[in-house]
Amino acid sequence: MKRLARSWRVCLRHLYMWRQHAGASLAGNVAEPLLYLLILGFGMGEMMDRSALPEGMNYRLFYGSGLIASVAMMSASFENLFGAFTRMMGQRTYEAMIATPISLSEVLVGDAMYAAIKASLASLAVPVVLVVVGEPVSPMILLGLPATVILAFFFGSAALVVMAHSPDYGWFNYYITLVLTPMFLFSGVFFPLEIFGPYAEAARIVPLSIGVEIQRSLVLGQVPPMQSIILTLTLLPGLSWLFLRLARRKLQQRLIG
Amino acid sequence: MSSSSYAPLSMDDLVITAAGLKRRFGALVAVDGVDLAVERGECFGLLGPNGAGKTSITRMVQAVLPRTEGALTVLGLDPGRQGAEIRARIGVVPQGDNLDPDLSAQMNLQIYARFFGAGAREAEIRARELLEFARLSDRSEDRPAQLSGGMRRRIILARAMVNRSELLLLDEPTTALDPQARHQVWTWLKGLKEDGLSLLLTTHDMDEAERLCDRLLVLDQGRVIAEGRPPDLIRRYAKEQVIEVDAGTHWEVPEAVQCETHGGTTYVYFERAQLGLLTGALTAVGLPYRVRSANLEDVFLRLTGRDLRT
Ligand SMILES: Nc1ncnc2c1ncn2[C@@H]1O[C@H](COP(=O)(O)OP(=O)(O)OP(=O)(O)O)[C@@H](O)[C@H]1O
Ligand SMILES: [Mg+2]
């Protein structure tokens, strides 16, 4: 077996576990964006002025398209914070896995793959909900799936670094409140980045913004900005690779010595 | 073993070799220059008090823990460079329980088999076979928490065989098992040895070591302090027989015999021929005593028991 094949076996294990309670998990994936869409899209959205929004969009669709990316971010992050930490510490699953031909770095890649798959499926629920509530979603949104997978893989890898350095679950709060929540609030999910004026360009290279821009264009049936595509193909995989290495280095110390 | 035919010929009969093997954790030297050679088909024991370095050695052999210094080969391969190949061919029973708590017994084995590269169908069949072998087929759908400690241990043992390993590393496989379960594991291990597997067995149970190990070494603070076949070690360090006398009493121990006091009891090690002399002396002073044959526990206490480790 090659390295990637071994990581895939790790991912398969997680997928099997997930399947055991997939019903509840998927219901949550649909229910959550639906709730947000109801509150922000139908409720607050009614009070908003459309002139600040891109052509052809109401606030519901604007917010919903951002949610496609942010759901991927949140889902991948939470999986590889809480899920991976539990596997590592409480359940000694990492220890059992590295007693097989699978190495620690392959286990981590498998974890990131799983986070990417699970989070991408969760994020797919958003356009489905949008269509169900009658929004004109372009079928081009399906082309956004690879970008979602890359984005989720990136956040899954970042979460592994945080998890690897955390002494306990409590520490995740620093990452969640200091990194993930601000990113969720300031990456163009709720309002266009143009509001930042001269800083808009800087805001566009924040990882979540990259995903939001891509999904929002595709929802409208437009080709996403070249910069977002390039960053998705270079910056995000590059940082993912770096994060996986950092996580491995820390866990090597922590689990092995 | 065609898969190991490319190994150097001299290595072919040695499944593990170590020379000057060292492992440091910061300032602590956990394994301090250990030499070791485990022959194919034998059961080799690692004995030593808590913290002696047994698990560290096992993890280096397992190609999980990198060594700090020294030479090490496992199945003729280098754990530093060929870790995945080594792990593919060995089975590990870790110290403690690391079964997957969210998976049934069947799935624990099945998914583990997949980690070794087995296809889906093959893994399912292998897992069933092993559960059968562990006499746990009727509990295949139970999760670890629903099984007894002994049953979990059997599943862990079965899991170590999922890849038809040539070498089993067993780190305290019977700790916390009841006598029945322990005997069952011993029977198993003997059977596996008869089938030609090599075993590296760490244990604190001297009875277990004496029953199973062809050869063993005793470690203390990372160093080898004795090595040999159990009967030879007993002969060398504990003679043939032992008299136990409650301490706090005094009597002149004849110079010719060796004795030691541990935890309120004096142990006198002697040759069978000296029995009359000693019991005569004890009867004369009216002290109660017990006579028994020397065993590995005596060897262990003599070698490592001078101060109690915490
Ligand atoms: N990952 C690690 N980091 C730091 N120190 C370690 C690590 N692993 C082991 N040690 C130390 O190395 C020494 C040897 O430990 P090891 O686990 O090999 O002992 P052992 O002989 O298996 O003991 P026991 O009988 O209690 O299982 C101990 O002092 C232990 O604290
Ligand atoms: Mg140990």
C-alpha cells in the first residue's frame, strides 16, 4: 500500500464510524443552515437594502452562498478538534493505528481527508436548502465542490495543529473564539468585503473569504475571481501541508517521545 | 519465509538483534546499551521492575519509537528506515487496552485488518476467523465496554494476529486477568510458538515467564543485569531450594549459604545437600520456617529487589 492508500484506510474507519450515526449527523447538517437562513435570510434579510448586494441577489442568497463555505470551515474544524482529540487521548486510537503499517503522518492525512469529506457533505446541505426555499441557485454550484473539499481539508489540518498542542478540550475555545468566530464574522459571509474599503484586498486572502467568493460567484452562475481560484489551488494546499507537518511534529513528541 | 529471503543469511534465524541499543527521554536514559538476540521460533522474555525500560524496548522493536543510539534489526530490517515493512509483519499486544471503544468486536478486528491492507471481504472473513479462534463469536456485536477484561484481552491478542504476523510483541499480556483467563492465554501463546511464531514477552508474572520463556533478560534502569534460560538463571542466582523464615528473629545463617531479607521475610538460598544442616539449625533455635524450590521470582528479587521502586 502506498502512503495515500494507507491514509485512505484511516479515513474509511472514520467514515464507518460516522455512518453509524449518520442520520442524526445529516439532520443536524440540514437543520442548522436552515435555521440560520430563516433568521438571517427571511427575518433580517427583509429589512435590508439590496443596493449593497451583488446584482441578482437578495440577502438570503447572499448569506446562503457564504454559508456554504463557512459550514465547511466549522464542520471540518470541529471534527478535527473534538473528534481527533478524543481519538488521540481518551481512546488511544492513534496508538493502535500506528502499530500497523500506517505512520503517524498518514493517520493525520487520513483525519484531514475525513474532515474534508464530512464537512463538504455538510456544506452541500446549504445549496439544497436554498433550492428548497425557492432561491434561484445556479447548477454551477456543483463546480464549487472541489473548492469546498480543499477548504475543508485546510481547516481540518489547521484544527489538527491546535488539537496537537492542546492539553485539554478547554483550549479549543481560544482557537474557536479568537480565530474561527472572527473569520466567520469578517470573511464576507454576512456583508460584502467592499465595506473594508482599502483593506478589502487583504480580507480577500483570508482562507474563509477565498471560499466565500468562489461559492458566491458560482451560486449566481458566474466564473469566480481568478485570484480566489489560484489561492485555492496554491495557498490552501500549501498551508495544509505545513499544518500537517506541524501537527505531526507535536504529536510525535507527545505520543511517542 | 520468502518475504525475508533478501535479509542477510546470518540474520535469518534471528528475528530481533540489538547492540548497544539506547533511548533517552531528555536527560533520562530509559534504555542504556542493551544487547539482545531473539531467535526465530523462541519466546524471549523481558523482565524488570517498573520503569526498567521494557516498554521502551518493545516500542523501538515495533518501529514506533526511534532509537537514540545503537544498532537494531527486526526481521532483518532497520526500524529507522523500514518501519512500515516491519509493522506489516509483526503483531503487537500493547500494555493496557487500546481497542476502539465505538466499534464492535467484529469491527475492531475487521477495520484493523484493513489497516494492514486487507480488502473488505478478506478483512471480514479474517475477523470472523479470529473471533472464532478467541471463542468470542457469540459476542461479535458487543462493544469493548460490554465485554469482560479477559475477553477484551483475547480480542487484543486476536487483533495482533490479524496480519498473520511472524513475530509477536506482548507487553504484559496477562496483567489483570483472572487465573482461568491467564491460563487460556498461556495455552494460546504456547500454541502460537508451536506454529513457529517468535514471541517477545514482557511480564511481571514470574510464573508466566518461567512457563513460557525459552530465554529471558532481566533489566534494571535500562541495563541488562542478567540473561539466560530460566532454569540456568534460577540455578545461578537462587540455587536449588529456598527456606523462608520470618524476619525479626535471629539465628546464625551458616556462611556457606546466601540469604537476603525482603519485606519481613528472610530467604535462604541453598543446594539440596545443605537442607539437613539448615533445618537442623532452625529446629534447634525453634524458629518456624518453610522450604520450597527456588523459582524465577527469587532470581528477580535477588537481582532487582534490593530497593523498592515506586
Ligand atoms: N514518551 C516518554 N517520554 C518520557 N519518558 C518516558 C517516555 N516513555 C517512557 N519514559 C520513561 O522511560 C523509563 C522506562 O519506561 P518504560 O515504559 O520503558 O518502562 P517499563 O519497563 O515498561 O515499566 P513498566 O513495568 O512500569 O511498564 C521510565 O522512567 C519512563 O518514565
Ligand atoms: Mg511497560
